[in-house]
Amino acid sequence: MKNLFIFIIVIVILAFAAQKYTDFKAVDWGKEYLLKIEQKISSGGWNEIKSWFQGVVTEKIKTYTGPPADKNLNIFIRDGKFLPNKSAVLKDTKVTWYNQDTKPHTVTGEGWGSPEIPASGAFAKTFDAAGVFSYYSSNNPSVTGEIIVQ
């Protein structure tokens, strides 16, 4: 936080120096921009700004082409742990484990499991039945997790 504060102060000092000693008028441009926003808001243009922003956000949401969020779960293997190590998901959810650890791991449950997942590797499984599925890494059995499928 301290570094950010110092960075902002340095930027402000540089902007004022550029304003005074060069043709670059950053401070004047900033004041002009803020005055335009203030005029828009005071003339009832707040709704215009709000609808523009909503349009941008809505457009970003509409253009998302990935799978639905409620049908995917990512679990990360880091520092000898599954993160998160306990998750609830809906039936037919695809769970993907990403090994971001330096050692290989497996994801081993009762009657199912992955091959050894190398560092930077991944393994995915779709849970198509309700139940509680506990799992562990066979390379390090103290690394455990649980998926609750509803």
C-alpha cells in the first residue's frame, strides 16, 4: 500500500512538471475531462452514462462463449494442497484439477482416479451422479479433498 501511495505521488509530481515545462498539458486535460463529466451529470446525463456502462457490461456478458459457470469447477494443487479442498457442485459438473505444484500428484477416489498429473498438468472428471466423493493424492495421501455432488 505504501508503494502504491508513493507511486501515485510520483505520477502527480511528474504530471505537474510536464504541465509547467513542456507543451504536454496532462493536468489541464484531466480538469477538462472531469468538467465534462460533471456537466453531463448535472444536466441529467447521469442516466446516459449509466446506460452506456450497462451496455458495455451487458455486451461483455453476451459475448462470453465458455461453458456455464455452474457446470465447471477448477481445483488447483498448490503447495501440497487441493484448493479448494471441499466443494459442492451440481450433477453433470466437470471438475478440473490443475497441478500448480512442483511435484506430480494424482487425484484418487474410490473406484476412480487420474493418472499421475505432472507439474503444469491437468485432469478432468465429470460427476454425473449425486453423492460425496472423497479423494486424495496417491503420491502424498495427506493431500485430501472432497466433492459434494447434488
